[in-house]
Amino acid sequence: MIAKSSQYVILDWLMYRRGKTQNGVNPDWEKKVIEYFKEKLKENNAPKWVPSLNEVPLHYLKPNSFVKFRCMIQDMFDPEFYMGVYETVNRNTKARVLHFGKYRDVAECGPQQEVDLNSPRTTTLERQTFYCVPVPGESTWVKEAYVNANQARVSPSTSYTPSRHKRSYEDDEDMDLQPSKQKDQHAGARQAGSVGGLQWCGEPKRLETEASTGQQLNFLNFSSPFDLNFPLPGEKGPACLVKVYEDWDCFKVNDVLELYGILSVDPVLSTLNNDERDASSLLDPMECTDTAEEQRVHSPPASLVPRIHVVLAQKLQHINPLLPACLNKEESKTFISGFMSELSPVRAELLGFLTHALLGDSLAAEYLILHLISTVYTRRDVLPLGKFTVNLSGCPRNSSFTEHLYRIIQHLVPASFRLQMTIENMNHLRFIPHKDYAANRLVSGLLQLPSNTSLVIDETLLEQGQLDTPGVHNVTALSNLITWQKVDYDFSYHHMEFPCNINVFITSEGRSLLPADCHIRLQPQLAPPNMEEYTNSLLAAVLPSVLNKFRIYLTLLRFLDYSISDEITKAVEDDFVEMRKNDPQSITADDLHQLLIVARFLSLSAGQTTLSRERWLRAKQLESLRRTRLQQQKCVNGNEL
């Protein structure tokens, strides 16, 4: 059963829904519902008591439960129409009852009721459907932290027996709050159907203005496993069809959301969709114009892809559970100022930790910190400012070094993915999302990732071989991602640019085949005989509290504002002129841009939101050391540069 506090939320929802039905139409009731739940979720850490689909198995939850879901918008389907208001008639007494269709898939009828399809009081409304998946590449520590913070404890309900017929609002309340009773079967003359996006029970009638039959599905055609369309391989968790009722224009594909809404997993959806599909084919074959594949994708079984009817939705700045969800709010300032006061020792410890991870190379560790806190802070025309792709060359070929370095990064960032750049992977993996017009959906690709994901490209695995056409396209896609921070989704007849903000870190033996903003050569000071044991001991030596500080540090610094005073701007310009005067070939405008980027993130890494003379000189020093190291390598191997 669901924890008591969470059950109260469900009780409140049911009482509110029932009251709205009995009291007739109130034009302001939708706003009041949203305001009501916003206030409820502010009370006594209420969000922690709401069961999360990210953590709770679907079969533990009852239909119409109030749930939350942390997810990414993978696709946006066409808007759908539903019966916002509909009227039922009692066949015996002829009594009429007005119902609301918002926040539900099934139009409910009592035992002797049927929907009056010709009622002048019927209102058709519009809602948007998003196809949402768990956040791609979400780190294990993030999942565990959310589980530990969530106090909604559930276990399989022994009192709930799924039934394959519809219930009234009163029956729903009994089902959620009391042991379920088997309801009488009402078969016979009543048939199953759908009107305006809501399933209904009544006589087999249809409206001319019916919602798209693409929302129905013949489940008998499920001969192959249903593809949940996750961008990354090996991902787990539920995909959901998310029904949004207002402000859907505020959201876009790849946004990360936290949703609160009503769970719809009633098995009746499967039966009704199957029956409706058969009935529509018999009544009017021309009425069903959607392909079988589109029906299959847009109306999957609720047991595989549950529905969430959104009451509240917020776009997440980040998914780090150790920080306040919204860093701009007044109550978050205390947390931020408290952490910033101890930033210096955290940076020093992180530098030491990464130095060990990079086999004693402190210069590479400095650049790794700058990379991990980098972010695209603005775009000037098509140029993304703030991106800082690092190519770490000198990595041992075909060794486990990159694998274990990626393990370290996984323990630090909220979301990441390691791309093993082999000829086979480049030729056969799908990098770019593309539009499947037969199914009317966006088929995901590896590069459909949310903002601030760390993408580690392991080029040390690349062997000699032939790239075929898809492989060349994949390399081009990676290059465009690095250079322009965009991915061109394939819509067959045209490409559509999707801006992104993905941190790309490349490990290679020589200089990478891919472009990079910064190239640094690894100079190991250690040679551990067993990288796995070395990495395990390194992680074991760090206290969990210290590791959490590293995680807060790397996430928080991405969101700090930064500026350069007029005085420092003048000093930088003079310095640049002086360097050009001494050796015109030593520095270009691109080099100056690189220096400014390094100085920016070096300042932020120290908790300074303005550039100081000291940090500018330190940036010049780091760049000088990096260039010297590359020049030394060039003397050994002319192909390095």
C-alpha cells in the first residue's frame, strides 16, 4: 500500500474530482485544482511522499494514483481532442449527470448510465501528448539519492484486483481507499467505444467530430516486442505518454521535466482500443486512415507505457538531487552562499582526486575541472559561447584507462555516456534521430541527449577499417555537435537543427580525428599494474560526504553568472597587443578566445564571478604549459600536431 501521507494526496484528488462532478460546471475549477495541488505539495515535504515512477514498479501502483515522474521529452505527438465535459443518462430514471473528462482516458458511467453523445452540453477540448522517457544516461548515484530522499514506500497491493470494465467515480474512490470489491459485470447491449479522446461505455454510436483513431490500437498485431525508443542502449525504466492540458508551448523536445499527475494504467484501455479498432473498421473502413504502425506506437499497452495526466509540470534546471531544484529562488541563496564559503578546499580536494585518476598528471586534472564545469552560456549568431571540448591524447591504446576514467566521471556528474568509437559502432549505431513517417514518431538516436550531459568519446578503440555511408554521417554528426553544439535531426525531406549543450570529452592515442576546443597531452606519473584495482581503491578512499561536495561543486558552478570589468577588459587587450608585438606568430585571435574561455572557467572554478588579474595570469600560465607539452611531443612525433 502507498504510504499514509501519499494516500492523503490521492484522497484529496478523489474528493476534489468527485465534488466537481456533483456540483456542476465551474469555469474556474481547473485553475483551482492546480493551485490546490501546488499548495499541497509545499506542505511538510509533500513531494517526497508522492510515489515516483522512476523508482516504484508500475504494478505496485493503483490506477488514478497521484504520482511524479522525472523524465525527458523524447517526442511530441499531434494534439488530441477529448471530451472536456460530457453528460450521462440513466436508462431507468432518465436522470442526467454532468461529468468532466479532464485528467482521464476513460469516460466513466454508472451501472445503468450511458454517455449522451448528442447532448448540447458536451464540450470538446484539446490536450497535447508528449512521449517521455527516463533521463538518458542518468548516473546511478543520482537514482540512489532520489530513492533515499523519497519517503513514499510502496509494496504490492493485495487488495487491488484489476478488472477489465469501467467504474464510476464512486467506484474509483472505493477502489483507491478501501479494499477493492469485484464489481458486477455489465455486459450485453453495452459496447465499447471512444469519443473525443475518451473511452466510453454505451450504445455503439459515433460522432462525426471524433478524435483521431490513431489513438487506438489493435493489440492482436503485437507480434514483436514494443520498442520503448530510449536514446541510449541498456536504459531501463518506464516510458510514459504524458497528457498536458495547458502551457504545452513552454516545453520542447529534449527538455527534462518533473511531472506530477494522475496515473492511468487501467487494463480497460487495452480492451477498448482493441474493440474500437475492430468496430471502426467494420463501420467505415475509410474512417481509419492511420497506419497499423502508427496505432501501435501512439496507443501502446498501458502496462508497458502508462499514461500520466499532468496536473503540475516544471522544467528542471538540473537533475542533481544534492542541490535545490531551482537555484534562482530566494530560499536557494542560503544554500549557495553556504557552499561557496567552503569552495576553496573542495576545489583543492577535487584537483587531487582527479590528478590521481589521471595517473598523477595535475595539469590534465586542471583542464578536466574546467571542462566539467563548462557550459554554453549564450549563442552569438550560430556560434555557441562557453563550449569547451577537451581532447586528452596520449592515452594507452586498447587499454582500460578510458573505461576507468569514465567510471570516475560517472561518479561526479548527474548524466553521462561513453561512446566506444569502433568502426563497427560508427557504421551500425544510430546517432541522429530521424522521423518515421509510417509510425508518425521521432525515432531516437544516441545524440538525443538533454543539456549538460557528459559525452565521453573513447577513440583509443579505433582500429583501421572502412567507414561506410552511415559511419561517415555519424562522424559528421559528432563534428557538428562539437563545433556548433547542435544535432541535425533527419526528417527525410529536410533536416531540422536542434541546439544542444553537451560536454564532449575525447580520449585518444594521438590527436583526435574529431575537432576539439582544447588539446592536452597526458603525461602519466604513475603506472598502476591493474587499473581496475587502482580505480576501486581511489573511489574507496574518498568519503561519501566529500564525493557529494564534488558533485555539488561541478553542478553549481555551471549556473554562476560571470562578467569582466572594463578595467580588466582594457588590461587583457593591452596584454594581447603586447604578446602580438613580441611574437606575431605566437598568438592569434582564436588563441585569445581560448585564453578568455580558460580564464572564465578558471575564475568560476575558484568561485569568482569576475575575472581578476591573478586569474588571467594563471590562465596564461596553464595555456603556456599545455602548449609546451604539445611542442615537446611534436619533436618526438611530427603527426601529433
